[in-house]
Amino acid sequence: MVLPRLRESFRSHLALLSSLCTRMLRQVLHRGLRTSFSRLGHFIASHPVFFASAPVLISILLGASFSRYQIEESVEYLLAPKHSLAKIERNLVNSLFPVNRSKHRLYSDLQTPGRYGRVIITSFRKANMLDQHHTDLILKLHSAVTRIQVQRPGFNYTFAHICILNNDKTCIVDDIVHVLEELKSARSSNRTNFVITYPITHLKDGREVYNGHQLGGVTVHSKDRVKSAEAIQLTYYLQAINSLNDMVAEKWESIFCDTVELFQKSNRKVKMYPFTSSSLREDFQKTSRVSERYLTTGLVLVVTLAILCCSMQDCVRSKPWLGLLGLLTVSLATLTAAGIINLTGGKYNSTFLGIPFIMLGHGLYGTFEMLSSWRKTREDQHVKERTAAVFADSMLSFSLTTAMYLVTFGIGASPFTNIEAARIFCCNSCIAIFFNYLYVLSFYGSSLVFTGYIENNYQHSIFCRKVPKPEVLQEKPAWYRFLLTAKFSEDTTDSEETNTYESHLLVCFLKRYYCDWITNTYVKPFVVLFYLIYISFALMGYLQVNEGSDLSNIVATATRTIEYTTAQQKYFSNYSPVIGFYIYESIEYWNTSVQEDVLEYTKGFVRISWFESYLNYLRKLNISTGLPKKNFTDMLRNSFLKAPQYAHFSEDIIFSKKYNNEVDVVASRMFLVAKTMETKREELYDLLETLRKLSLTSKVKFIVFNPSFVYMDRYASSVGAPLQNSCISALFLLFFSAFLVADSLINVWLTLTVASVEFGVIGFMTLWKVELDCISVLCLIYGINYTIDNCAPLLSTFILGKDFTRTKWVKNALEVHGVAILQSYLCYIVGLIPLAAVPSNLTRTLFRCLFLIALVTFFHCFAILPVILTFVPPSKKKRKEKKNPENREEIECVEMVDMDSTRVVDQITTV
């Protein structure tokens, strides 16, 4: 019995010793870091001119690199997943069936059409676009488009020079144009036997053509006969085989849009929606141009509020210049980061609009926290000592939060991020945050030193003029006394313990009113109830999260892309985009069982290729299962020559000649269209996944492709990966930093707070109709850091507090850090509000996400945490007795004034 007890005692003592050693290690590291930052602050205060001028000089030098400013042109490079199977499938499709050889298979968004111009024509009154008036109007527009000329030195290019050519060297145009021409010809000759069917119709040359993406808003009679159509879409495909051809085609697209808009002005009863291959890129970059005025307004508002937040009635202790210099610090860091990006060959894109707000949230809180620490220092200390105390008090938490930024965004900048726009954004954010941290230490720290000297000399905080004594001020006018109101240290008696900075409006509000109100016993139940409501709504939104891969979510609103996409979804949503079904192996086409297998895989789709009809043609010729391969291929070639209705099938099948003149079929294709009644992209994504799985289990080797698959393929997993990796890295850093903070419970509370904030932001973001796309995921990564930025100092002060009740330490934490949080929050929101008015879907997502992050974090800092911490661990020990007055500290201060009226204070402390 004795031995087990000894073992148990040994284990308990060992655990206690381990706990004590860990705590001592934390305390040693914590004190060592504080001492290091204190020495750094003292060093900066000793050389303020250097640390103020060096960042400015670096920013100017690097800012000159804007002469190399470039814009990223490729939207696919930015927003399509890098490691996409659809890109590999597209390369295979292009190698087998190049666009220039596709001829009559140029359906809407077939594979990679290159350069093109597209227009949707509809009527304001929902008129029938197939009547005589509108048919003539559309053919007139078609004639105007084909006559467009692009002027180049020495030659004028028309559509005939840059279009994709047919076998007879004529331009390929949409089949709907031939349908309208035949319809006009039938009306002119009073023929009534011409019938348009939907979605497949027959031309007079015997060809079957698909018009599902060319006729919109269709009303049909029996047997799919078209009664009316509310919209018609025309597409003009252009060659882009070399740089000159591509440049001409791009210019043609621009003139095409101008021609369509000019045509509409002369025909106001119809509405036209032009769109080109360049429209998405132009509208994506247009966000930057339309945002300039709003961002400038936000900057002015932030500057104004930052100056007001740092001002107070006491003209000596007021720090309006520090509010302005704080924003200047952020601006210099942003300029430096932009210069480095330009010098390293980086290209600008509209997603970079979010970086200034990340800098604003990180930089402003750091500067306001330093200013809050300055208010806690003793005025009778030398400026160097006060600066050292500020760095020791605030820089440790600011450094840890900066490290969190670098780790979370650094993970997002790694090659593991599959969305290039997210990777570039995270990489540039890391650069900007790093310089923001350095400039807060150097530039803002030296600015604090200069204002400290002004304060110690009793000079006016704005005009830097010596403030006269109160007895001198009494002889001056009232307005003069108001401008030079100050409280001298001599005016404070020994019995007064009031801090001279408590006259600050926000300090007074928190200490005298809010802290007592939020910790009131009768208020706490309502806060808890409100938090439960918050969790309930967040859960409701969290269960409805959608991944957004719609490219219209990243462009400006009043643009061709939005108008065209809206019209297309309204009139042409009955059928999904054309999906290519490509068989890339040599199979026994003459085998009836193989034919049945191929048709079985495409069951349920509208087939718009000659592949099925040709197989039916072979059956009619009584081709049996045992027919020799040579006889089959000979019949195949003869059919192309003798049966004109199957001539175009040669574009859907690839032959390979062997040494004995035997022909082998190496690849073939058909086109599938699924009938859908919804416009949700999730249906197309589900269709892609279904066909992919079928291709893995089928007997025939085939692939399916559509250009939209490039953006959709693996998008759901790609867009969420940066957020998942950042969350994991944040948890790892919180675990690692447990050895750097004085109490590991701080990191536990930080983790719970971050989880609560992120859960709420995702939930309310969904309820606010924001999808989980590239922009919102980047904002959520920033939300992790923004929450830690604001909550870490608050939790640290509370948890490390001893000898008082929980309520008392909650009040102390709010009094110490609440002003900095409130100041940075007000400035951040004021700068963010103008972003809501920008006419862009990208900025709409950016505003909603950032606003929710700031609001929910503010709600946690000033309501949830102050209430919950009053009745949950860590426990506090109440003071059992007051300190004996005889044991209090006595401080004797000896003041020496030199001839320049500069105070030098020496102190002797005795206990």
C-alpha cells in the first residue's frame, strides 16, 4: 500500500514541478521579449530623425517603380483553378478538333472560340422576333456587322478578312442567320411550308441545325413547331492565329460593340446586349476605375475621424497629428509594398482593392494601441523612458498578431493554393503587412517621440507654440483661452489621482458609463440571450452556404457582362451549355453493340451532332456485327461522297491512313445538351461530376468538355483550401505562441473567440446573399487576424490580472484597451462605408464581408467577452484586506529646469 502511494505522490509532485517549470519558462520568455522591445523603443527614441526619414525615403524610391505598372489581362489565369482536369481535357480537345477546323460545329461556347462578338436582340414589349419586321431588322444588323472595318496602316480589315472560313472559303456564321434568310425568302414567295422547330430545325439543304442557344423565350406548337421567340442571339467568330490577327480582332470587337449600340439608338423598340471575348476582362478591371472616387472619399473620412479620435480639449495632451501620421504610416507601407510588387514583375488586378483595408485594420489598431499605452505612462518621465514603456507594453501583442497575419496569408500564398488570384492576393498582403509592421515600429514610433517632446515642453499639439501659464491666460480673450486650454502638472494636488488623459471623450465614456453598464447584473442576461440569437441565425446561414463560381460576381454592375448574362439567363436557360462528348480511341464503330453502348451513355440528352444520325444510317444499310473493318471504312468514305446530308459528319470524326491505304477511325465526337429549367450553376456542376464518373466506368474511352468547366472544375475544393489551411496554421501558431505569452489560457480564449466570430461571419454572410467565392474566402482569412488583433490585448489583460474580482478586471481591460479598439473600429467603418456605393459586385462582396467581420468582432469585444468573462474561468481572488497605508510607496521628485525651460525629471523611490 505504501509503494502505490509513493508513486502517486511522486507523479503529482512531478506534474506540479513540470507546471512550475513551464510557467517559469513562459515568464522568462515574456519578460525577455518585453525587455527587448523596451530597448528597441529606447533606441528609436534616441535616433528619431533617422527612423522617421528612412521609411519616407524608401517609399519614395520604390514608389517610382509605378512607371512599370502592369495590369493582369487573363481572367482565366486569375480565377480558374490551376490544377484543373478540364484544362487538360481542353488541350486534348483542341489537339483533336481545332476550332478553325470545326466549321459548322461552332455552337455557343463550344470549346475555346478565341475572339468573338455576340449580341442578344430582344424587344421591350416581348414581341415576336420572328415576325417580318424584326426579321428584317436582325438581318439588317447582321449586314452592318459584316461591313465593319478595322483600319490599319496600308489595309482595312473587314469581317471577311478575319472570320473563320468554311470549306468554300466563305465566313462561317450562325445557323440562325440561314434560318432567318430562308424565313424571309419563304415570306417573299408566299410559301407556308417552311417550318422552324425547336431546338433542332431543318434547312433546305437537308442539314439539321441546333438553335437552342440562338432562339430564346420560345413558344411552341405541337411537334416542337416554333410559334414565337422573344430573343435571338447572333455570334461572330474571329481568327486569332498570330499577334497581328489577334490585335485586329480585338479592335474589331470594340467596333462591334459600338456598332450594335449605334444601331440600337436608331431602333429604340428593340434592346440589344453586345458581348465579346474581351468584355469579361474589361469589366473585371473596370471595378478599379469606378472605385477611385469612393476610395478617395473614404480616405478623407478616415483622416478626419482619426484626427478627431486623437484630439481632446487639453491642447498639450491632444494628439491630432498622431492620428494623421498613423494613416500616413499605413499609406507609406502600402506604397512600399506596391513598389516591390511592380519591381518583381507583379501585375495589378481588381482584387487588390482589399489590401488597403487589410492594412488599415492592422495598422490603425497598432498605432492607436501605442497611443493608448502612451497615455498610461507617467508624464514626469523622460520621453525616451516613456517610449520604451510604450514599446514594452504594446509591441509584444502587436508582433504576435503580425506573425499571425504573415502565417495565415503566407499559407494562402503557398503553391498549395489552387486559385491564382487568391495566391497573389495573399502574397502581396504578406509583403504589405510586413512593411506595415516595420513602419509602425520606426516611422510611427519616431513620430510618437516628437510629439512627446512637444508635450513635455508644454507646447500646443497643433501649432507647437509654448502654452502660457494659467495666470497669463486669464488676461487673454475667451477664444484664445479656449484654444490654449491645458492642465499643468503643478495644478494637480497630491490628493488627486485622476489621470490627465481622462478628459478624452472616449476614455471618459468607457470608464464612467459603459464599463459599469455592460457588467451590470441586469444587463448580462440580455447579452447572453442576444448571443444565443446570434448563434441561431449564424447556424441557419451556415447550413445554406453556397460556393459561387459565377464570374459575374467579380465585375462592375453597370457593364456589358452583367447585362448580357442577365439576358442570357432570362431567355436561354431552357438548355444547358453545349457539352462536347469526345471519344478519343479507335473503337469498332461497325459493331452494333458498340453503337448501342455509345448511345446509352448519352441517353437523356439532346444530341446535336451527326454522330447518332450516321449510326442510324449505317443500320439502314444493314451493316451487321460481323462486317469487316475494311468494308466499313470504305463505305464510310463513300457515304461522305454520295450522301450530301452526311458530308458535315467528316468534321466530327478523325481518320488515320495506314500503310496499306486502310482507313482507321481514331476519334469522334458528338454534342450534348441537357434540358434544364433552373439557372443555378450547381446543376451544371452536378452534370459534370456525373459524366466524369461515367467516363471512368464506361467501356468506351471518352471525355466531356465545355469552357465553363475550366472555372467550375474543382472550384469548390480550391476556393475553400486557403481558408482551411489558414485556420490550421492559425491554430498551430496559437499553440506555439502559448510559450511566448504569460498564460496559455489566453490562446484558449482566443481560439474560441475566433471560432465564434468566423462562424457568425460565414452564417450572416450567407444570409446577406454572399457566396463563398475567392473574394469572400480572402476576407474570412483576414477575419481570423482582425479578431485576434482586437481581442488578444483585451483577453491578455483580463487573464493576467490578479487580486481583484472578474468584474473588476473586465472593467480594467476595457479601460486599458477599449479606447484603441473603439478608435480603430470607428475609423475602419467610416473608411469602409463608401465602398458600399461602388457599382461593382466585387466591391459589394468585399464590403459585406469586411463590414460583418468588423461588426461581429466589435460585438464580441464590447459585449460578449465582457459579460462571459465575468462568470467563467479563470477565477480571480478577491482582495481580503487593503494594503496598510504605512506600506505604501513614497515618491520624491526633484525637478530641474534649464535655461530653455526643458524639464528634466529625476525620481527617487523609497518604500
